[in-house]
Amino acid sequence: MDPRLIALELFLTELDIPVKINSLGDRKRVQKAVYLGQLTGVDLGYRFGWYLMGPYSPALTRDYYALAESLESDESELAGKRLHPSVSQRLRRIRQLLDVPSEIPLLQEDWLELLASYHFLRHVRGLSHDDAALQLNLHKPHLAKYTDAAADSLYEFRLLSGR
Amino acid sequence: MNASIVKRVSDPVHGSIGLTDLETRVIETRAFQRLRYVKHLGLVYLVFPGADFSRFSHSLGTCHVMGRLLDALFRSGLSLKCWDRQRFRLAALLHDIGHYPFSHAMEDAVSNHYTGRYVVADGEDRPLNLEQERPFNHERAGKEVLLGDEELRSILKEEGYDPEDISSIFMREEHEPNQRRLASLLSSDLDADRIDYLLRTAHHTGLPYGAVDLDYILSQLLVDADGRICLSRKALRAVDHFLLSRYFDYLQVAYHKTVVAFELLLKDVLAALLRNGLIECSAGWVGQAIRNGEWSSFDDTYVWGKIRELSLTASDEVDKLKAKAILDRRPPKLVWASEFLGSRDDHGEHFKLQGKMVRSVISDLAKQFDVPRSRWLEWEADLKLTKMGPHMSVSKAVHLEEDDEDGLEQTVHILDTQGSASQPIVSVRQSLMNILANYVLYARRIYVILPEGEEGRYEEIKSAAQEHLG
């Protein structure tokens, strides 16, 4: 198994995200969790463009299919391996961010889509909060009403700064 | 709408490439000149001697094709400002500015090396600087060049172009739908990058797969009622032909048995260079090298020197053997190969099973012939003619999955018979792609590399592999 895939598997496990890609929801969860996880400075090298459901990396898609296939055939390469303590520490810091707040009635994959999309529009595209909220309202009306909560969470976990 | 052409460059593929003053100034920077010394096709020239062209000529060609695509769309009625035309031509010109020496082989080695540093074995303890020790892919490195190379950045800024905006085009970061569609001219099944690649590769390898009817394709480029870039139905044959040509080009060049052998060897050697500290290519190093100018000499020649050094100084005998094999042009030998066409729908189940079996047989052969596992190289590929399969209807587009969306955005669209909406070529019943997109070519090979003097064992190993795997 490529070292990159081993790192990806351990990265997702540290974030409590199942390495399961059977449904759209599973795949979306992995995409957005890796996007958010990389913001902690644990850069796996995946670059995200803007797609219908927000940040998305075709290279990550290729890798999680390859990872799922490798895990099906042989998990032994993971034996005795773990993330470097400084990597684990950074990822653990945002684990709670990935849990949907109790007052928000969204599935985890949708919450992650909202967090990642808002972050992308603010940080990568350089939009103001109001403009990002407008874009989300236009393209993701089912998520847009929770934009403020997503913004608060990203600031709280220090994935956005300079409010 | 043409910005003034101030210079013409003679090109074997396109004849004459016109450049604006700004493009000329960009090309003259040290960061761009570096691309002269990064070969576009890695080690392919060890098999096809003419295929030693650089990312420099490909970048000029991609800029030229982008200009032609934009002009064709403008003639079809797309509203396009001179400013935007220059933005997209610049993005095409600069799309490969961040490529490492040996391109994709190095990128793969860098990705595995630095993400591998995030993982430790139980009980292992070593320092890790996360800010520095992380990988950049070539597009991210390209953005770093645009932002960090003072010479290039100041030229763009003087003319009012934002380096970050240019990089967002080749990084697909645009979120505004019309801009994203224009950016697809640099990243789709039929884009400026792929068109130049196919024409240039065919020209330089001498293979006949570049006879693409580019003029006709350009003359049929349109925009549908939704603003999507598409082609008229009359271009169906020309597009089928283009996609088939690309398929055959892959089979004959990228998948050539000796090209693959050298690429596998190269990846291992590059990994050894990184492991042994002979080269450094972390994000931190890349950023610093760009700022202090070292980047402009980080090219194929530089890495060849390091491979030579590895061949003399490596403590690991297999590293030494592999480095020497590349320098002496002694490819690993093919001992077993399989190739079959399978249905896209079965998700390669048979191929996955075959993979398990092959890995187990390699372990057995390694023991049987007392050849360490690190001298065996396994290669696999699944090649599709189009990014997306044939079964997606346009109505499904409203429930698109992201994997599908990537495919849908990248797939060539053909205007329907009513002349307003367009549909993916794979959905057009008269298209060859409607049938062929159902299939995937699955290929797998085993190579082995033996020290000098032991080459006589290849035949014996080959027979044993055949016996095990058929």
C-alpha cells in the first residue's frame, strides 16, 4: 500500500470518519472531512476545486477508491503503524467540529459540506461573510440557514481568523 | 478582440505561435525558462528518441490552442472581453509552471514521501515540522511560483493581473458558473492542454495518432442555451476520433511496456533520492527555493546529477542497482502481462481479484528465485475512453454525485437536434462513445530487475510466472 494511502486511512480514523465509500453521503463525508482536516496543517497534498457540493478533490476520489480496495485485500500493512503524535494532536483538535451540533437538524455529511463550502468561499475565494452567505443561499438553500452556526464553529475551532 | 501580437515563435506542431507583449515578458522570466529543462514526457524519449520535447514548448502550444478556442467561442457569440481572453491565455501558458523535474513521477514520489512522514511505527520517535514537511502537487507549487517569484509576480501585477486569480483558473477554484466553464477549456476531455499534448506527442514520437481535425472542431465550437460550452452535432465524428486517438496514444506511448518499466524504476529511484536526503522537495523547501531563485535550476538535469550520485553512494544495494539501471538504460524485464476489456458496470471486480492473486504470486516468485521483493515491480492501469460512463441522463444532473459531476464537467457536450440544450457525448446514440464508454481496459504487468550478469534468469522467471498466472 502506498504510504499516502496509509496516511489517509489513519487521518480519517483519527477524525472518527469511517473509511466507507458505498454511498454518496459516505463519499461526501470523506471529501469534506479531509478538506477540513487539512486546514489544521496536516496537509496530505489534496487540492480542492469548487464543485456542485463545494470543495472537492478528484485526486482524493482516486485515492479513497484505491484505499478501500487495498483494505479489502490486505489490512496487514497498517499493523503497528500510527500517526505521528503532532499529527494526531492537530486532528484531534477539530474532531468535535465534525459532529453536528445538537440544535442543527442536518446529517453529518451535510454539516461538513456547509462547513467546507463556507470556508472555501471565505478563505479561497476571498468573499465577505455576507457574500458567502448569499452564494450559499443561491446554491445550497437547504443548508444556508445554518451558515451563521457554521461560521461560528469555524472561528471557534480557529479554522478561520480575523473576524 | 485580439490583444496585439508582438512576437511570433515557430513551432513544429502549430506552425506559428503569436504572443502578446505580456506573454513575451512572462516567457522571458527565469521561472518560465526553467520549463525548457523539464521534459514533458519524462523518460519516454528512452523508447521514442524524438519524444524529448519540454514543458516549455507544450506551455506555448497550450496558450496558442487556448487562444484559438476562445476566438472560436467569440465567433459563436460568446461575450468575452479582451481582458478575460488574456487571463485565460495566461492561465494556459502558466498551467505547468509548478511541475517538478520528471513531472508526475516526482509528484507521486513527493506525495508518498512527505505523507509517509506523518506515519510512525510503534515506538518510533522523531521530530516532524508540519509547516515545512508537507507535499505540494504541481498545481499548488505553480500557485506558489506565481505568488512567490518576484520577477514573474511583478510582471503580472504591472499589467494589472492578479497572480492568485490566474492560479485559481488552473486550480479549478472558480466558483462562478461562467468562469468555471471557461476554466474547463484548460481541464476537460477536450481542452487546450490535452489537444496540444496529443498533437505534440504524435509529432515527436512519430506515431500516427495526432491526425486530429482541430480546425473543424474549432469551427463547430458553440455555447448552448445554459451557457455550457459544446460542439455542434456535425462535429460528432471529429470528437469520437479525437477521443479514440487519445486512447491509442495512451496504449502506444504511456503504456508501452518499456516506457512503463522505466517509469516504475524512476519512481523508486526518486523515492530513494528523497529517502536518502539527496533531494529535498517539501512545501517549505519549494517556497524557499522559489523566493531565493534556486527553483529555476531545479530541473531534470539537476536530478540526473543526483541519480548519478545515488548510483555511486547508496548504502542500499537495490537503490544502487536501480539508479544504475536508469543511467545505463537497462529497463526491468517484463515477466508477465495481462490486458482485457471489461464492463464499466462491474467496477473491476475481476481485476481486483486478479490483483490479489498477482501480489501473492510475486511473493512466491521472490522466494522461489531468491530475488528480494524490492526488485519486483507491479504495474496496473484501468483506462477509460471518457471520464464518465454512458448511463447518465441529463435529468440525473440535478441529483449529481460529485464523482459524476467531475465527469460531467469534463465530458465533451454535443448540441441536441433542437439546437438549444447540449448533452454529454456518451449519451448521444450516434456516437461511438455511447458504446465504448461502457468499457474499461484493465492492464496489469509484473517486471523484475536483476543485477548485471544475472540476466540469463529472466526466461526462467518468466516461465514460472506464466505457470502461476497463465
